[in-house]
Amino acid sequence: MDTVSNAVHYVFLAAAACFVIGLHLMNHPRTARRGNTLSAGAMAVAIGATVWLVVHENRITGTGWLVLVSGGLVGAALGLWAARGVKMTAMPQLVSIFNAVGGGAAVVIAVNDLLQADHPAALGARVSLPGALSIVIGTVTFSGSLVAAGKLQGLVSGSPVVFPGARLLNVLLPASFVIGTVWLVLAPDSSTALYGLVVVALLFGVTMVLPIGGADMPVVIALLNAFTGSAVAMAGFVLDETALIIAGMLVSSSGGILTKLMADAMNRSITNIVIGGFGTGDGAPAAVGAGGAPAQVRAISVDDVAIQLAYARKVIFVPGYGLAAAQAQHELGDLAKLLTEHGIEVSYAVHPVAGRMPGHMNVLLAEADVPYTQLKEMDEVNPEFPQADVALVIGANDVTNPIARRPGNAISGMPILDVDKARSVVVIKRSMGHGYAGVDNELYTDPKTGMFFTDAKKGLTELKAAVGEFVG
Amino acid sequence: MNSLDLLTAITVFVLSVLVGIEVISKVPATLHTPLMSGSNSVHGIVVIGAMLIAAGSHTWLGYVLAFVAMVFGAMNVVGGYVVTDRMLEMFKARPTAGNRDKATAGTPDKEV
């Protein structure tokens, strides 16, 4: 290594350290933005150093420069456009797309390395093994993430897609997958093995994600994030770049931890989710017609709810994905602001799987101008429910169902929000439809629960007006 | 190439996983989405690999692969950091009038 190359690698090391510090600063909303800026700055410096290295080595052709610059500009423009324009509700799709392109880039790098080697047959397992792994993991992530994004966007059916022979395919594909990987490791010069493996991995990614239902998306996105990180780290082994190994594995551990947290929050094993099951249809709520409330629940009017809220001292909101689906987070934020202004203590109980990706609901509420001090995690908020005068549930279902505490049903053992411990409960809901798990929610039939049957957005607007009259 | 010996590379690999677990497990659930998009942009470092292959390419196949890798990598880096910043900007300790305006301005077609 010459001086410049050495210097550039020191820059990479410093950048990697900044990535770690940047992630560390993410441990509080107050410092998180600074952390992200630090990380972005380090990335910019690392890219600048790479340009210096490329100029210094002077191996690059004119076409090479053209490819480098134009590809960079096109990618940056696409990324900027997507990042600026995306709606917060569509964030999971965007993160999936970024997972896909990150994995895709790692694959292309590994493929290039195997194809461009002067004597590929002479490549040892030192290069061919990480190369093959990078291709396998990256390709699965690429196609899997695109299918996940399609599902989230509604382009691909959100319900578990199961076709005849799917199970058989799910056995055959991994088998050919392992064979292909071993073949490529042993014969890195075989283009049949290379292309064959890419095709098998593409198919595997698709068949892995297709049978997974909408409610499991937080786990899938986190898992794919972990995969992308590993693919990038493997590309780092291929290129002998420690910066890629460090960055890739940081992401991989982040994805791994989030996958575990999400799976725990649903009380399901990761294998169970990936293999599929659980009637998790997005578009198939077992709905009874609106207003057709069965006799055992107590339907209440907007004025009843408004009185309860106006004379409460402490109110806990329990938002679920239904709130975001109805685009009603701003209305909820406005209602909360009105209550806060009149001295009523307001907080939000956010279940880990509320939303379509880890932490999604918090972002949606932050967008609706909810201060992060009011956003409470499950463990933090559960002891507070007994002191709450009113718990207002909007668009959340299974995560509030007390039957999860008892054994022998579809959601047994799932950690839930202790909404039933509040002094009084109001549920805003369109109908008596079931949640993903397809079980009756005992919270709704609890004598202290009032059901306010309405659309979330319309209901919250009316509620705000009514509360305004009582407190104003 | 191949200046890095395998043991060193694996050492880096293992330590990175441990550091990652240590740092990430301290991030509150409130910030899990920005954490994810932020760590997403960190693996955009793959763009450096893309630049290096662009620098070493001499064939059409090499150029095409380098171009694809550059587009993917640059999209990952730029998009990831910008969207993370956009999200983190919204997290405020207390409500501010400006925050609401910005949030709405960022999503013009939100309420139709």
C-alpha cells in the first residue's frame, strides 16, 4: 500500500467510527438528528477520499469516469426525489426499496469481482466464499424487499399468497440454493453456477416474502435490513474493505435486534413468520356492517366521549395502524393539543408493532406535531393505565385484547397494552370487525368500555369540536 | 488487493457485530424507524465498492455492472440520509407552529 492508499484507509476508519457515534447519538430524540448529520458527513468524506484514491491510482478509463459520475448522479437524484416526496405512511415501502438497492449493489460488486478476476479459477475460498454469500444474501434481499414494498404499496396482495406447490417450492429452492452456493464457491469461474445462483436466489426472495401477511411486515422489513447489512459486509470481504465490513455488520446487528424485538412483540418466532400462516389478510377484515353493533357492547355518542375527555385529568391515546390508514393522525394531534391546553395530561401508548415497520407509529405522530415526550413505549405506559381516567383507542385492536393474557387462543402470550386497566375506555371503530388475529376483543364487551362507531378522521374532528364546547 | 488477512477481517467482523448490538440496543422504540432508515444509509457505504469497481472496469460488462452499482449505492446513501433527517426533524420536545407547517408542506397531497 502506498501513502495515499494508506491515508484513504485511515479516513475510512474515521468514517466507520463516526457511523458508530452517529448511531449512538440516536439513543435520544434530542441528539438523534445530530447523529444522522455526523454519519452523513462521515459518508461524504469517505466518498471524497475514494475519489482521491481513484484519481491517484489513475487506472480508471474515461468511460469509467462517465459511468462513475453519471451513475452517482442518477442514483443521488432518484434517492433525493424519493426521500423528499415520500409520505410518512409510505416510509416502510421506501426503507424496503433502500434495502433492495443496498443488497443489489452488493450483489453487483460481488458478481463483477468474480467475472473480472484475471484467473477466476485460481480464486481461493477467501474470495469465492464471501462472494457467493454476498450474491446469495444480496439477491434474496433484492427481490424480497421489492415484493415487500409491493405488498406495502398494495401492488401485490397484502394477504398471504399461497399457491399450489408453494411448500414444495420452498423446499426445492433452498436446496438448489445451497447446492448453487457450494458450486460457486468451488468453481468461481463457472458462469452457469453464477447466473443459476442469481436466478434461484431471486425466486427464493419472492417466494419467501409472498406468503407473509401485512401484520408481519415489521418483522420482514427488519429481517431484510439485517440481510442487506450482511450482504454489504460480505462485499467488504470480497473487496478487502474493512469500512464495508464494519458498516455492513452495524446495520446487520441493528436489523437483527429489531427483528427480534418485533417478533417478541407479537409473541411469534421468526421461523414461524417466515414460513407463514396466521390469517393475516390486509384487505379482508371480517367486518360486520357499520353500525350493526352486537347487543353486548355499549355504543356511545360523540357528546358522551367529549364529556368524559373534558372532565378527565389524565387521558391515554392508544393509536393503531387503523389511525394511519384513515390519515387521522393530525386530527388526533389537534385533539390532544386542545386537551393539553386545558391542563389535561395526555400521552400516547405506542405498541411496538403499531404501524408497518418498527417505530412507524411514532413517526406518524411526530409528523402530526405530537411532542416526543408524550410518546410512551409499552413498558413505560402500562403501569400508567390504572391512573388514566380515559383510554381512547383508535384503530388498534389485537394489541389491546385482554385475552392475550390467557392461554389457549391465537394471541396468547402476546405482550399487550393494559388498556382494560384504565378507569374508562372509549374505542373509536368503524364496525365490530376483527383484527389480524381474527379473534373477538374482550375489551369491547367490558362494561366500562364505550364504543364510538365512526370513521377515525370524522370522529376525531367531531370530538374536537364537542370537547371545545365543553372546555371552552 | 488481498492486503487484508483473513483473521484481521474476521476480527473486524466480530467486533462490529458486538459494537452494533451494544449501540443499537440503547435506541428507544420511539426512534426505531429513523434508526432503520439511518442504518440503511450507513450500508450505503457500498457505493465506495461501486466506485472502486468503476475505477477498475475495462469491459462493457464491467461498465454496465459499475453503473448499476453506482445508481443503487448513491440512491441508498442520499435517499437514506435525507429521509432520516426529514423524520428526525419532526421529533420535537414540545409542539411548535412551524413544525406542523413543515410537515404538511413536505406531503402536499396528504389530505385529498
